[in-house]
Amino acid sequence: MDDDFLPLMPLTGGSVRGFLDQRGVDHRNLSERDATHLAYVLSGFVVTVAASSAPITALVWLASALTAAGRYEAPALPGHLADLRDGGPWVDSVVLMAVVQRHFLADPRPGWTDERLARDLGLNPQDVTRAQHTLDVIARVTRRPAALGAGWWLSQTFADQP
């Protein structure tokens, strides 16, 4: 069944986790708050992050950025942490913004590999790879594939030349 015909359960009193189940979203590692936020994002709402807020849950923030066609609101403070909920350490939220920007690029350009992004932004390359995995999961759920195709930056054609 097309998502357009699924009820907006968070808005109509249904189960938030049932709503996420119907859309194939693994919500077991999400708090009730994050599961609710994600359900609302998938229903068309946009999430903003207060400067004083706790770490961002990457799945929720990335879903909001993708469903808003990349028009996200950056966290107010540099160094705002993001929880990828993958068992690894928290990452700087700038890594989320970088993978979203790469996702929406309309023209292939060098400099967008995980290693190059990490070097240019002062990040750990594994954090970029982990964030990309989280973005890939939510891109499938929201049916918003990368503009140039999944993993386009992995091509040798776009090797990181200055």
C-alpha cells in the first residue's frame, strides 16, 4: 500500500511504533521521544534542534533533512553531538550535514569521498561512513534516493584530486 493511504497514526491516536513498523523503520533503539519525533517527520513535519538540546538522534534529524529536500536547519552550536544509535561513539553533527549535502548534489564533483570529507572537516572517516549508513537506511524508508545514485562518490572517476 502506498504511504499516501496509510493513516497518520501519530496524528490520529494510533501507535507511533506501529506507524514506524508499517513503514519498515527499525525503532527498537529509539526512545519514545525519538520514535514519536521520527513518526511526525515521516508524516511531513520538520524537526529543529535547540542549541541547548541533548545530542541529536541522527535517524530523526536525517529523516527531517531528507523529507525537507535538504533544507535543514543546522544545529545552533558547533560541536553539537549526534547519536547514530549504532553502538559507536557519538559524532559531531557536522558529519550529518555533510552526508546530506553529498546526497543532494546534482553534479558529480571530486572531494566527496568519506576520507576527503573527514579530512576537510576534521572528522574521523569512520564517522562519515557510519553516518552515511544511517542516511542510506532513512533514504530507503523515505524513498528519497541520492540525486546521483547510491554511492556515486565511491566511483574511481571522482577520485579525490585537489
